[in-house]
Amino acid sequence: MDTAPTNATKTYKTGPILAALIIGAFVSLLTESLLQNALPSLTTVSHVSYTTIQWLLTAYLLVIGVLAPITGLLQQWFTTR
């Protein structure tokens, strides 16, 4: 009997993966654009300087960018099946 391991390759559908990446990039750009347009209102309402709000928005976008892949990894590790 031959018990050598076989090299079975998995094939993935690239359409849904590509669609998810495009939608994610679009939502990220949309969020950034909306927040940049809201900067004058945010500075007026919160009574802080323009640069402070810019730093806060930059930190927010960095956190979102870091947490997105971590969330995917956690979903892979802790499946509901």
C-alpha cells in the first residue's frame, strides 16, 4: 500500500474575494472622505483645534486598518461550526 501524502490543492473562487476587497476599500475611502468633510463641524462642536481633530481621525483610521485583519484572523480561529 502506498501511504504517501497527496498534494491536494484547494481552489478558491476569486470573485467573492475580489468583491470583498473592493467593497472594503470603498468603505474605507468613503469613511475618510466623510470625516474630512465633517472637520469644521467637529471643531466647532467639540471646541478643539483643527489639528487635534485631524490627529484623532488619523488615529481612528489607523485603528480600523489594524483591527480589520485581526478580526478576520479571529473569525478564522473561532468559527461557529
